[in-house]
Amino acid sequence: MTGTFVHVIRHAEAGDRERWAGPDELRPLSDGGHHQAARLVQLYTDRPLRQLVSSPFLRCVQTLEPLAEARGLPIALREELAEGMPWGHLEKLVLEAEGEGSTAVCVHGDAFRALVSDLWERGIARRVNRSFRKGATWVLEVRDGTVVSARYEPAPPAS
């Protein structure tokens, strides 16, 4: 018996934070980040997805937009996934997705690192080099309200 798969994606490459003059939540993907986002469509071709969920920050939304367009799915924005929010919100969303079906969720590095580090500590995920890169994915299997497995997928190329 398999569970529900939740694809936790760290947003694709974005413009330089120090060089960006506007509000950080409006900082867009770089050209390379747009290439990564477009490649997600190919990577997810054979994966059934029922919902797309994202931080409201532009770089996360832009990461999922090509996938949303290709699948005809809306992107649900969740304030609790914004950068700087406690990572427990991401964990709660992952567990709730079991009742919704296969999900792709785009988040920021802080919550992404904390979630994966917790999975390492609990022995659910194995350590992988470069596992926190922008555009990388951890595919979590949720069954009976628990994450039972985790698999790393490298970030698509940015060029």
C-alpha cells in the first residue's frame, strides 16, 4: 500500500537579494530560475498532481507557474509558508496533503532545510550532498498521518 506523495520544492534560482531594491517578497526568479521552473514540467510529466501550494512570495509562485499552466491547476497561496515562518507550518501542510492527494509545494530555504534536517534526524531521509539547492525537491510519502519515506531529486539545470 502506498501513501500520498508530497513534492516539496525549494524555489528555483532567484535574483540576488543584495542587489534587489524592492520588497523581498516581490523578488523574481533569475533567467536561470525560469529555466529550472520550465523544466519541472518535464520532470513531473508522469506524476499525478491534485494540487499546487506555494508561499505567496513571487519567486515561489513563479517556480510553480509553468507546472500550473501545463496541468490546468491553480496555485493555492499560503501565508504560513512565507519566508521566515516556523517550519512546523510546512510539516503540517505536508501531513494534511494526505487527505487531498498528491501535492507539489514550493517553499523557501529556511523551512526546506528545517524539514529535511528533521527527516534526517528521525532516520526517514538519508543525507545527500547538495540537498538544499534552489530548485531541488524532496518527495515525501505520507501514510496514516506520518511521513514514511523521503527521496531527494536534484534541482533541474538552470541553463
